[in-house]
Amino acid sequence: MATARVDYVFLAVAIITTMSAGFCGRAQAQTVTISVDATAAGTPLERIWPYHGYDEVNYSTTPEGESLLKTLATAHTAPVHARTHFLLNTGNGTPSLKWGSTNVYTQDAAGNPVYSWTLMDGIMDAITGAGDFPFVEIGFMPEALSTHPTPYQNSSVTALDGGCFFPPTDYTKWGDLITTWATHSTGRYANVQTAWLWEMWNEPDNAYWQGTSAEYDKLYDYTEAALHGVLPTAQLGGPAVASAGSSFLTQFLQHCATGTNAVTGKTGTRLDLITFHAKGGTTVTGGHVEMNLGHQLSLHQTGFRAVTSVAAFKQTPIYVTEADPDGCAACPATSTPADAYRYSPAYGAYEIAMMKHSLELEASMGVKLGGLLTWAFTFPGTPYFAGYRALATNGISLPVLSAFKLLGSLAGTRLPATSSGAATLASILANSVRGTPDIDTMATLNGQSVQVLVWNYHDDLVTTTAAPVQLTIKLPASFGSSVTVSHMRVDESHGDAYTVWTGQGSPATPSAAQIQAMQQAMDPMPLNPPQTVAVNAGAVALNFDLPRFGISLVTISPASGSTDAAVTPADASREDAAPIASGGAGGDRRAGTGGSSGTSSGGVSGQTSSGGAASGGVSGQTGNGGSIAAAGGSSKSSSAGGALGGGGVAGVGGVVGSGSGASSGMISAGGAPAGAGGNSIQTGKSGCSCALAARGTSHAPLDIGILAFALGIALVRRARRR
């Protein structure tokens, strides 16, 4: 009987252990300690992030495009620059995927130039009217100037075989076009010479240029002479190569440094900025999406090395005018499963980590980094969350745009900040972020506010536990004895309208109420209301959990009119405290409607109601559950997650349990990555991040967990009775 008793006990322990392994709950990761010194002198903040671009130039004047351009201008505290293709193409201006036109240049029967600025003015009016500045990509070749005008337009969306990619028949006429364009622009717009940036062509090392490198160099010489003849101090550069490691970049730099100028016959051509492109690459590995930040940064390193190899340009500003996780913005994730990261907060975390580590790379190599441009915009006329690399879909912001709103809020002087969870630049270049996550920070002193941005990045989009973070900020004496702390967050349940949409059942045509719910969920949200916190020994210590791919912006400001009774202990902001529905009375993130908006002192506005019921039901904590399937899988999660892929099915459940938030029995994190055709069972606390499964089904059945626990207790008791 003793043997039976032991067997029962071990059986109970095995069942409970097996089921608890399916919970991503309170298996605590090591606490990450972050320290910020706001008493230090600090250094200038290099805001290399307010640069955005897109293929389809005519999307600029659509209602969605104009709205997004305005959103970008307000999202950043630094001037925003917008870059786009096809500014000189011949056509009627009809918006089209991976195509565009302005019809600025045609010729009459005698071969004389005919200029038309109507479409161009509409585009530049939209950009400048939104509060942005053009990053003018000079291209491509008008039909009347092309050496190979027929067929002029590409044969398909993915082809680059049109006549617009050929050299001109007459370089003098090309130069006259640039002169006329610059003259027209400076007569119509303010700050053209001082605020606009100019770049010659796009990716001439591939099919975007059907001439030789020598012909490109000649075209640049004519462009430079024409532009600077009108705008002497305008900043012009190139060559915007697709591959920084190609010989094209090096030969172009050498031409500008020591080559013969095709216009003047003298040595060298003025070069104000240097541009190239870099794409990190994504794959489906082990049933989940895997990104590659290390490869992204190595491409930046390669480009920086190419610049430093030519002595004349070692300190010339460098712009990576397409810096992205993958190579094709107009290829939807439904056809390229590895790009399913686009739905996730992972995209934003990648962007922020890339920015910070690129600044480290700049410092280590002694170059001058001007900016990193994100090639993502919006695709009007396509379905909701169609999987393009975009910032918004049908007027609904994606999580990556929420991330930019937090990053773009940074201003002032950059402060010394360290994180015990940060990956080193050397380790990322060698191994990317495949082991421990990169939990890192940037901090600023912006007037009388300290801003601390913290993020949790990893290449692998899999389910895992949240990371406990202890943040300590050393404050100037001028902040006084107490401070106001606001905490804005982007993760699966904050600033993520995608999870709301999947919780609604992924409607192709959302109702007005469903659209409203997505709008309320799409901006960064307060993790909890602003609190007054005591300053102890000149510092404030805060504790919170940060889920995988979560991004936090913590803002510390001197408290005004506070009393001792109003001072909150600094650790009360932990995520495993009772969940507070952000900023307004009665706001409940689980409700599809209602709630009120709250604004933090950090300058980022967050709506408190972000959930949304699917077909009248109550959705559980939006974004805390569900998997994003990269290809056709389904997700059955107890929270409003669900799958999106080719035919992915969203499952909507509710919150199980009540009381104190993440540890109160919520079923979230809709499953670990399932292999091909396999199933994954995963349950746990609200801090868990969702998986991006390539195939298979994700389950989170609470009833099985409860049954197993009850069975285990029963078996233990039975063993004791015997």
C-alpha cells in the first residue's frame, strides 16, 4: 500500500506540473535593473527616427494618406521627412500599387519641354500641409526623356521592367527639368533650401536603373549642377543603393571624390549626404516567425565602412533611406508568412531597438548618422489588416505606429542610462537576439520632465513570460520631495487595435461600433493613472512587468500641490497589482464601447477603452491572448486574440477570475508556437506575449487546468487516507 500511496502522490505532482507547464504565468524571469541619472550633464539627443517613406506617391493625396501624414507630423517632436518613389513619372496620377506618376514633363511635337505641376503640387501640398518636409527622391525618368520609353509602365506589381528606369536621351534636358522643378518649388514652398532633403534615384544597383554605373554618375553630376544652381545650400546625395556592400556605392563615392565631373570637367562632384538601404530579413523557423536584428545592424555597419573608406566623406551625413525588417512593403503577409510580424508589437520593438543600436554603431565607428527611414505607410483600398508593411490600415493605426508615437515623444538632452537586460552591440552583430531578450532603454531630460523609454525585444515571436523591471531614476534636487509618474504602454493589450479586430472576429467590413473600438485601442495607453511618488535619497524607484515586445514610456515630473496623503509607494505601479483601466473614471478595456480617454504628462494621449466585443459578446482583455498565425492556422484562446493568416480564425473568450489583475487567473497568451500541423496548449498570466505560429492550432483551455488541479488534490487526499 505504501507503493500505491507514493504512486498516487507522484501522479498528482506529475499532473499538476504538466498542466502548470502550460501556464506562462508566474515563472519569474530575473529582474532587469535599469538606472537613469538625470543629474548628469547628458548629451544631445540624436533623433534619427522621424523619417518615413512609401512606394506609391499618389497615396499622398488620398484621405488616408493625408491623415497619416498629419499623424506622423504630430507623432514626432522633431521634423518629419517623407520620401516616395515615382515623383517624375509620366502618367495621369491614378494611385496604384508599387507605381505612381505626376506627369510633370512631356514634350510637344517639336521636342520642346512641356511642364505641368498640378499633380506634383498636390503631393507636395499634402506633405508640407501636414507639417512634414519632403525627402525628395529624384526619379524616375519621364517617358519623353527615356532611352527605352516603350513599354513605359512595369508589366506587373512585382516587376521592374518599365521605361522609367532608363537613362535620358538628353542629359541637358534632364538638367533643365531639375532646374525648373527647383525654381518652381522654392517659389511655392517655404524652407525648400534649408529643410528639404534631396536624393538621386532609388537602388541604381538593381533593376530600378537600367543604365551603367558611369551613366548614373553622369546623371548625378547634371542633377547636382542643376539643383545647386537654384538652391546653393540644398542638401543632395545618393546613391540609395539596395546593397551597401556592392561595388556601386564605393565607385560612386570615388567618382564624387576624385572622378571627372561630367558637367564641369573638373575633379569631383559635391555630395552632401550618402544614402543606402538595409533590410534585416525574416523567416519562419520552428513554426514561428523569426526576425533578424543582427543582420540589419551588420548591413548598417557595412555601409558605414564603405563611407569611411573614402577619406573625403568620413563625416558626411549618412541616411539609411530604407531600413526595414523585410524587403517588400507591398507583399502581404498572407503570401509571405514570415512577414506576419507586421501585425504585432514586435515590429515597433524591432524599430526602436534598431534605432538605439544604430546610434551605438555610429559612435563606435566615428561616422555621422543622419537618419533611418522606415519604408511603411498605408495602402488605401485594401482589406483591413491585409498584411502589408504599413503604419495604418483603413485609418486604423497598427502597433508599430503606436511605438513610433512613444519613440517620437523623446526630446531634450539624452541622459546616461543602463540596463542589466540590454544586449551588447557586439553580441547582436554576432548572434542577433536569439538567446536572452534585449531589454534596453533610452532616457532624456526634457525641460522639467525625465522621459524613460524601455522596450523588450527578441528575434523570435514566441510565447514567453513578462520581464520584471526595476527602474531607478536619480533626480535633480529641483524635482523636490515628490514627483508625478505617468506610464504609457504599447503591447498586446495597449495600443494594439489588431487584437481588438481579431477579437471582433476579424470582420472584413467592421461596423461603426467595431471601428470605434479599434480607434479607441490604437494609440499608446496608460498602464495606470498618473501617480504621485515620494523621492527617497534623491531618487525614485519603480517596478513593473514588461511583456515580450512591450514598450513603456515613463515620464517623471515635479509634483505640484501634492500632500503626504497623496504620495503613492513607488512599487504600486507593478502590472500584477489590480488592473486599472487607464486614466478615466469607468474606463474598462474589456468593453467594446464606453470608457474615457486619459492623457499622461508625457505628452502621449491614450484612450482608455480599447476592447470590443465580437458580435455583442464580451471580449477578454484585448491583446493578452491569441496567436497570430502566419498561414492559415486557427487560434482558440480564452482572450481576444485569435489568428490571422490565410483564413485564420479568431477565437474570443472572456476573462476568467477577478480581482488583482495578471495573477488572478486570466487566460491569455494564446499559445506557444505550434509546428506544422501541430497543436499548442498554453495558458497563463496577462503579461504573456502571443506567438506567431506558422501553422497549427493554439489552445488555452482553463477547464482542463482546473480539472487537472482538482484531480491532483483528490489523489493526494486519497493517498493520505490510505
